[in-house]
Amino acid sequence: MVVPIVAAGLGYLGGSQIAPRPAAPEAPPEPAPRDVALGPVTVPVYRARTISYLNVDVTLVLKGDGLPDGPALVPKLRDETLDLLSKLADNRMFDPDTVKPEDLATLLERGLADRVPGLQAAKVNSAEPFKQG
């Protein structure tokens, strides 16, 4: 009589170990990054006897939940980007005649990392210098 009870108990315990466990709750998928095109931004570059301009076309890549959508998003990002580019030009961090888009993108990523939450990358589509007059 003891043997069938022990066998039943062992069978129950063994079955509970073999049975599949319930699936763990899945975390919601992370939103895909989104590109926010800022369009062309013109930065004046002041030097000793000349004023030149750098026309930069910038696209920022943000995490999906980095910044909320809204009508003020693009102007805020443009203002932050223009402010940073102006400071870089004043500090002579780049020469408008020889600046490369990939170098400028690196400077933008470093400078905007603290200013723009959720920034993943900065893309400089073009950087074209010009002089007026």
C-alpha cells in the first residue's frame, strides 16, 4: 500500500517538473528610431576681414520615445542645432571652406547629446560654404 502512494507522489512531482512553464510576460517592443529632418540651417562664420556662411542640411535620429511629437519639436531642434553650430563657428572648431559633413556630424552628436534627450545620431546631408557679395 505504501508503494502506490509513493509512486503517485513521485509521478506528480516528476510531471510538474516536465510540464512547460508559463511564458514570461514580454516587454513591449522598443519603438523604432525616427529621423527628424531639420532642413537647411545657415550659420554665419565671422573671421578677421570676412564673413562667410555655411549652409548645413541636418537630420537628427531620435529614439522613438526620446521627444514627444508636436508642432514645437522641429523648431526646438533647429534652435538647439543653430545655437551649437554658431558656437562651434565662433570657437573656430571648423573652417567653412574645408569642413566635411562627417566631421560636422561628429561635432553635432557630441554637442547635442546633453541638449536633446533621445538623440541617437546626427546626419549632415550637406555642408556648403558660400560668401555673399
